[in-house]
Amino acid sequence: RPRRPQRTARVEGSVDISELKAEPKAESTALPNQEECDPDGNVASHSKPSHPSAVKLSEEYTGPGIKAGPKGPGHHPVRAASVPHPSASRHVPHHLNPHAQRALSVAGTADTQAQTVEDFLHIVTWNVGSATPPDDITSLLGLNVGDGNTDMYIILQEVNSMINKRLKDALFTDQWSEVCMERLSPFGYVLRMQGVLLLVFAKYFHLPFLRGVQTETTRTGLGGYWGNKGGVSARMSVYGHTICFLNCHLPAHMENSDQRMEDFESILQQQQFEGQAATGVLDHVVFWFGDLNFRIDDLEMQVVKSAIDNNKFSILWEKDQLNMAKDSETVLEGFQEGPLKFPPTYKFDVGTNTYDTGKKRKPAWTDRILWRLRATAPAGAGKRGSISGLTSGAKVTQHNYRSHMEFTVSDHKPVSSIFTLQFPYKVDLPLVTIIVEDEWNSVADATVIFKLAPNYSRSSWDWIGLFKVGFKHYKDYVGYVWAKQEESDFLRQEHQVTFTEEELPKGSGDFILGYYSNNMSSIVGVTEPF
């Protein structure tokens, strides 16, 4: 497949880490105790609910982006979607064109060289307290330079943990998730999962290959009874390789460095995932980030501020508690971090770029992003538990590591990093392949054929959603049909369903079909835009 457009060169100090052996096969088992729900999350019968936006598709519309008819020049009667790609006969915007973005090759066969997956990850961590989102987060997400070339975004906002705030977020969609979805969805990113404002966005064509998603939460605040400190993680299999995104908010204050390490060890010990392989956090490729709260030891305030004013960050880095802990804390073995070539990100007077003039806290790099490759064997999380080496054929390259001084709504500055993650291909076929007419000009065209992989565990509560291009998450559909399963064709792998007139949207446009698995709580098959 065409190579991804040339990226900017790595920043000085970026680190490449290569692994040597293949990982054990990643688990893709269904999450336990799944309720049988309709697409809106309600426990439901199979009687078809009407959708408020379900109206007839206009047959007369021939506006931009819609060809004259299904039999016109360049018509492709059927479109399969095992690997979505745009039709050559219709222009697809650059940011929605998988060929322009993907660096994901088809798997090598017995007589071809094995190929690799190359994903670009953009990680953001920001302790925003109780602040409201700024009007524009374009630069924070790198959309002013990348135009949607990144494959996945992992975004964390540390928010106020007061009871009324937590209740409000439980009742309403939080404003930080909304601003991220509003900004990213036009570029084809879909919210894959959400938890404690740990947001994972992925290009829609990657969704069928993000499997086995599980999350864990550990509270360490107030002896484990309150979640103002602790860790939240999301693990998943990405094209057959297990990855874990771990956010931690560790104890504050200069004197609590040992407590920070103890809390981190406790989080690693408590967070266990289901499955035969990769049950602990350190059994994955790990990206560890958040308000880790490590401070700068020994140096006086005026020395720290002088080093900042003169861009002599190496003086401060040598006294950074996390950097020094790597020499003595076994649990940190294997964790890598790019050089800190940006000013400390805490503490600022809100609304300014001026360091704290109130309590006069000494500036520190509290907000960090690190990564670690998988251990050869399940690693102990204890302080004395040795880790016996890092393997598995994966390679992580950090392209940049920076703060964003222009954002002033919090006393912290956000920190972001872009990575390339490369690994040998393990999974390249979706569990469900959807075949659909090239365009729907009438209700009669709205027929969908779907093929199930032999290893796919189907549920009678699976459904196929019709999504407008730029949809935000799996519930952001304009219509859906149940993926019906009769007892007589239970063993068949190819099936057909039809959207009725009431299930189709009014007007025309570009749409995507997605097959939602109730057992796996995820989209396991998609088409290209049609």
C-alpha cells in the first residue's frame, strides 16, 4: 500500500527501542458480564425501535459528492470493506482518505516478506482542575500541522474530583469530551472508549482491529477511599499486539517522592486484566502519563528560575526526582522518557505564563509522558522485583515531547508527545466484512451483506449502524438494523439485512456502515465512505 506521507524528523534525543522476539498471541476474548442492550445502551427486546432521524433517502438529490446513478460511468456495483479504501471515482478529503493516512500493510504470505504495522500515537496529558475548555485546542492536538495524519489520540484531563463535579459528569456529557470530539471527528477520529476522562480516539478504519478493550481504576487518595489520586488504565489489542495506556495522578508536594513510588507500585499490583496473556500492566507495551507530581530536589527557588530563564534545563533535570529514581527503583526499569527541553509545567498563576506568585511553589515537571516495552515474562511490580529484559519485535520512536505554554486556563501547562509504534503484523482481517452497493439512490439499494470470520462469536444483539462521515462515537448513528440471525442459518458465515425506509436518513451525503459486536462492545467491521 502507498506509504504514509513523510513525517518531520525526530527531535534530538528521541529514543528508539527495538524488541527481538514475537509476543504471545494477544487475547481478543469478549468482556465478561455483558448485558444484552440495544445500540442506545438500553436492555431491549428485538422489536425494532423507531429512530427520530429515520426518514426517506432523497432519490432526486444530485448535489456535490453524489454521482448521477448506480449504473453511471465508473460505477462499482459492490464494495467490500475488509480494508477500507476510497473509491477512485470520487474525491475523498485528504483527512478522510485512508490511503493518505495509513501505514498499515497487508500481512505477508508464505512467499512474501512479513510486513509491519506503523501507527502514529498522539498523547496529551493536562491537569485542568475545575477549568472550562479553551475555545481552540487545534495546536494542542497538532491539527494545525498534521491535518489528521495521526492514527490514535490518547487524551487525559485531570479534573476536579469534588462530589458535585463527579455527579454532574455522570449525568451529562462532560464539556472536555465534547470539545475533543467536536475537534477530532471531522478528521475521521472516533471515540473508542472513555473513562475518568481518559479518551482514546482512533481513525474509523482502525476500529475493527482494536480488540479486547478493558479498563481498570485504582484509588489511592485518602487511603484508597477517594479517587482524587490514583490510576486509570485502558488496555487493548492493536492489530494483535497488546498495549496499555496508564494514567496516574500521584501524591503532591516535595517531600512525598517515596509515597509517589509506593502508590505507583500499588497501582501496578492492583490493576490486573482478564485473559491468559498480558494480565498485568507491565505485560503490555505501556504508555505511562499524567500528573505524576515529581519535583526538583535540592535547588533553591532562585536557582531554578534562573535556569528556566536561561534555558539551562539540564541543570534541573539532574535534580528531577523521577529522573533520579530510575537509578534506584527497580519498578522503573525499562521506562523511557524523552529529554525535558521545555520549561517546568507547574505551577502557574491561572490566566498567565507567570510562575506561582501566591504560595510560591517551586516550578517542577509534574506532567510527564513515558513508555516501556513488554517484558519477556510477567514482571513483578514490587520494588525489589527484577525485570528480566525487554522483547517482542516492537519499536517505539518519539517524534516530539513538548509543553503548550499558550494554554492558561489551569495552573498546569498541557504536555503532549507524538510516537511512532511499529510491530510485526499479526491481525489484518476484520471479524466482520461488510459488502454494500457503491451508493444508495433509493430504498431498494439499502441492502447489506456481511460475512463473519470463522472465529467470530456472534450475538443475537449485534447490529449494523449507518454513520455519517465524521461520526464521533459508536452511538452517533443515523440509523441501524439488527444483524438478524435465524436458527436455520446459525452456521452460515454470509448474511444479508436491509434498511427500511424509516431507518434511512433524510437527504444525501457520505456514510459509513459499522458492525457493532455486543459481546466485544466495539465495532468489528466497517466500510469505506459511500
